[in-house]
Amino acid sequence: TLVNSFGWPFLASLPIAFLAAALVSIVLEKALYRRLYRATDLDQCLFTIGIVFISVAVAAYFYGTVQQPISTPPYLRGSVQLMGMSFAAYRLFLIVTALAIAALLVYALEYTRFGAQVRAAVDNQRMARGLGIDVDRAFAVTFALGGGLAGLGGALAIEMVGLDHAFAFTYLVYVLIVVAVGGLGSIGGSFAAAAVLGISDMAGKYYFPWLGAFLIYLVMVGILMWRPAGLFGKR
């Protein structure tokens, strides 16, 4: 909306996408998700999928079902020559951005006071409350951060996959696979799983086109048979 209707620059709209998704996430967390923290992982996952269906329907109502074009800045178009090879400028931008975000997340959750509070609240809410940690606030901020990053990720991916009302359905299965393969409770695991599965998918389509997109599922099955809890799963 900001880019197409109000003429905002693409990069300037990215922080707004993060903040808008974070604010919506805070409302959802306080109104709905807070009641599910004691539910099983499967219940939370199914509930989230239901929210995705509702979100897609709302997006289709307001924006229609036609893919929306988005123009990126000229300096993010074309290709860049590195070490004698040609790389798409926008893909390099995505790689650098993803690495920076992953590094910030790992630092925030592993080496800051807030990260320690979140990990303590996840492991044992009662003990965390006894130590004076505001568990509800920690969960709300974490949920908002996750929602904001999801919004930012969607905005960044528009150039590659297009802005479609059913965008979430296309990649929902891949997201679940990444979490399962990476292991619950591990950002590094999810990052490694996304890299392994992404490379496997692209290499499979190039070297084994007759397998199509099936190779990614073979890799998933192989990894989960080797490590049922995921690559870096804690449980």
C-alpha cells in the first residue's frame, strides 16, 4: 500500500512493514495466543494455520486476488560481478540482510538480559515468575518480534515471489519443514535447516529435474531419521 498507493521508497517501507506486523501480533497475542501457551505444540500450530487462512481471506477482500506489482530501487536491480561470476543484486541484498538479522537475533536471545528472561520463561514459567520476571511481557515482546520479522520477511521476498494474497499458503509447508528440521528452540538450527533445504531444492531442480520439488522432502526425511529432534533441537 505504501509503495503503490503513496509512492514510498521500497527500503523506507520495510521498517513500516515490520512495525505494522509487530503491532498486529501484539493484539493477537493478548487476545488469542496467550490462552494457548499451556496447550500442546500441535494445538498451537493448528491454531496458527487457522489464523493464516483468515489472514489470506482478509487480504483477498481488501486487495483482490490479482498479484500486485512492486518496483524496487534501480540499485537493487540487475546483476553484480563477483569473482568472475554474476549474481543478482537483490539476492545478494537478501543474503546480507538475512545474515545480519540472524546475527542480531542470536545475540539478543543468547547474550542479553532480555534473552535470558525469555529462555527462563519458556523453560519454567512458575520459576521465572518467582524470580520477578514479567513472563507475560516477555512473551508479548517475543511474539511481536517474531510477527514483525515475518512481516519484514514477506516484504523482502516480494521482489522474488510477487505480492499475492495466497503468498502464505505457498510457503507455509516450507516454514514448518524448516522448523522441524532445524529443531524447536534453536534459531541457529532453523537458519542451518533453511540453508540446507534451500540449497538441496535448487540443486535438485538443476541436477535432478525429474525429481522436481520432491528432493526437499527426501532430505527432510533423511535428516529427521538421523536426528529426530532436528539438527539442533533441544527436545
